[in-house]
Amino acid sequence: MKILDVADQNIIDSILTFNEHPFTQDALLFSLGVGIFSACLTLAIGLPIAWILARYKWPKITLIRSILTMPFVMPSIVVAVGFLSLIDPDNGPLAYIGIDLRRETGIIGVMKEFEIVDHPGHLLALLIAHVWFNLALVIRLSEPSLRDLDPDRIDQLRVLPGGKRRIDRLRNLWWPLLRPAIGASFVLTFIQCFSSFVLVRQLMPGSFTIERSLAELGGAAGIPGYGASDSSMVLGGSILQLSIMIFAMLSLSLTQSRQRTVEPMTKMNNHDHESPSSLVILILGFFIVFSLLPLILVIFGSFQIQDSWSLAGWEATAERFQGGTSIFDGIQSSIFYGLITVLLGLPLSWGAASTIDNLERSGREKAAVLTDTMTLLPLGVSAAIVGLGLLVGVQKTVPNLFTSWWIPVWGHLVIATPFSIRVILSGMRRLDPAYMETGATLGLKKMDRIFRIQIPLLRGSIIVASALIIAISLGEFGASWVLLRGTESMTLPLVIDAQMSRPSFDPTIRPSALAGSTILMIVTLFLFLTVERWRDEGDDGGF
């Protein structure tokens, strides 16, 4: 409402004129096009990989699966930096094989002459980065059904008229079986790519998604007497993005509720499947390298100064370039916000999960579903809109609090707690109520039962939830960009983005940004391994 008061247009006009601002021109079409095309491309590549993992015998299958799904938990700024290193026209691996996606020379320059899109090299880099980031969604959602289908069901179908040909089996078995996973993968990937911000900012600097437009214009939104036109654009963009995100979430819910597989499933061990051919091994090996290469390039790049090996980039992490915030300052801010977020988010998540669990066990299903749905609502809101909501809300209610340290923590909590609630709730649902009933019979008070019975039994879920909160807080970019950009409290992702966007007059600027990315990547990888270590095999509450 604050933006509506300040904007120079009403809601309808702000939506109709959203395309007229330089930062918002074609943003809606670009967001939809990139989201849909990235989702289709991710499915086209991810489904064969899921099939290869599920239907063949692999040594170290857990390690392989972890490598292929690890990209999804990487902070978006690390992904952007990794792909900038991959497409570097001077030292990147693609440059050595004649593919220049950055300067668009060679074969990419020939593509540019067709004038189908303005920067085909930049667009191709963005699409590849989106696929790299979201392949894990398709693998995680599709592989279990492919792996655990009862093999007798396949043999029975082969002797029936509707299963003699491969195309018939695809139509009558595999498509009905995988349709829910395909639908969920498409929608979730679309949401991720539609609201892409830092990848677009770094890989396609001349293009804008709605998310990037809102973040870039958000600093002037809601301020009386200033930026009325920007406030109108933010108002129209926010409504458009929220409407599309809500529609996507409803489509996801509808897809999952209508499509329920009744195929017989059996827990299959990896060694029960056939051995892969050389071609299949080569394909899987390529995608393992594809998953690791951008991250390896980040590490190597942090030790390189103008084609020579050096520690100067790491030594420059404490240097404030052009009077800005140093990498070391960003690390301190990120650690601070991450710890505060987990200290506040874990009790909040426990309370929400416990409330839902108690409602379910007491038979109040409607109240439980309503409460559960409310905890999921932040998943349908982009990070930039969360930041804008906090920014405008504080300006309207208590402007003096705008510089308070806890404002960004609020944004991190909104973004992270839906995931931690799901993890803890999943553990509570699997917990046998007899344990707590026995404690009550022995005379233990409610708090004693929680601390002496429930918490120890849910230790794994608590560790996973804590790791997720910290990882999401450390890598969060959109809300922090709106709230902290240009301040001394910028988090590590913002500092890395700022240094990667500066002209490289000082040869240590880029290596120091890569050093910061390496630190962020290693911490995130440790948290990911922690989640994998403690996540129960039957846990459906976490990624």
C-alpha cells in the first residue's frame, strides 16, 4: 500500500505500462521465455540422466548422485562466478575449443549475424547455467520412480498388446508413471529460472527478468516525493510476478493432487540392475565433469593473476577496493547473519512443525492443512519481493528502524524457515507417539519429554534443518541486495557480485572475488554433506 500511495499510477495502469521503463522493457517476455525454455531444456537433459542412474548398476552410486545434485545447493553467485570462469574468452576451457560465448566471436559470431536474439552467446551461457543448477530437481524427483518400479510389471507389459513395442510401453507405463515427477520438475525449474537474478545480472548484463528489474528499482520505491515512476514500475512488476508465481504453485499442487501412481514399487538395490555400456558410462562421466567443472574453475581462478599462479587474490580478501567492502568484511557479515538466522529460525521452525503435528495427531486435519499451507506461502514469493516488502514496510511503519541490523535477518528467516519446517515436520510425522506417551506415563512433564525424548530422537532432522538454514542464509542474494546493497554490512555474495562487476584495473580484484566464492562454496559443500549424512532415506521433507 505504501508503494501505491507514492506511485504516480494506479494498479491497472502500472501493470499496463510496466514495459515502458528501460529496466523493465521486455522483462515479462524475457522472464517467461527463459523460464519455459530453461525448464524444457533441463527436462530434456535431466530425464535421461535420471534413467541412467536408476536403470543401471553403478559403483559408488551415492557419491555419483551427490555430485550430480550438489549444484542445486550452491549459492547463485558462486554459480555465476563459475560460469564466468567457464566462458572466459581468454583463459576459459570453452575458449580453447573456439567457443566464445562472452565476446561472441567465431561460431557464436556467425549465430549472432542471424539476429534471432541480440546476444546468442550470453543467452546460451545463461541457459546452460540454468540447466546446471536445476538438473538436480529432475534427478531427485524422477529417479526413485524409475529405480523402484517392480521389474515384474515391465515383464508383464511386454507380453500384452499394449506393451510389445517400446513406444507402447512409453505411452502406457513410463509416461503415466513419470508424469507427476515431470510436471513437478517443470514447474519448480520454471519458478527458479523465471525469478533468476544474479545469473542474469552476471551472464546477460544487458537483459532484465522481472526479478532483476524489481531489485534494481527497489531502492527508490515507496519514498514520498521521490521516484514516483520507479514506484509504479515496482508496483506493476510485483503484481505480475506474484500472479505468475502463484499460478505456477497452484499448477504444481494440482498436478501432484491429480496424478497418483498406483504402480507396484519395490525397493531396488543398485546392484540388481544391468551393467552399463561404454556409451552410457561416457555420457554419465561427461555430466559428472560438467557438474564439477565450474566449481573447480572457481578454485583455480582464485590462485591466478594474469596467467600466473599467485596467492595475491587471497591476500587481497582484506582489501577494500575503491573504498568498498572487502571480502573479509563480507565473510564476517555472512557469518553473523547466518548464526542469528539459525538461532531464531530453528525455534520458529520447531514451533510451527510441532503445531502442525499436534493438529494432525488430534484429528484436526483442516486446521493442520491450513497451517501447513501458510508456512509454505513464502516459497511462492521471490527473494527480491521479500526484500521490497521489508524495505517498504519499515519505511511506512517505523522509518528509524531501517538501519537496524536485524532487518536483513527477517528476510533470511522468511526465505529459509519454510524448508526447515518441512524437514522437522517430516521427522515428527515419522516419530512413534508411543515414546512421548511412555514418558508421560512415567511422570515426565511436557518440557522434559521434549528435551529428553523428542529432541534426541529428532537429532538428525534438527541437524539437517540447521544446515539448510545456514546454507540458505549464506547464499541469499535477492533480499540482501535490496536491503544491504552499498552498505558496510553487505554479505559475502553481495561483495563478490560488486567486485565481479567492477572494471579490473587492479589485477587482484577478480581473484579476490574468486577466493571469496571458494570460501562460500566450501562452506556450502560442507553443509550439503552434513545434510546428506543425516538425511533419512525415507525423508520426504527435504531436498
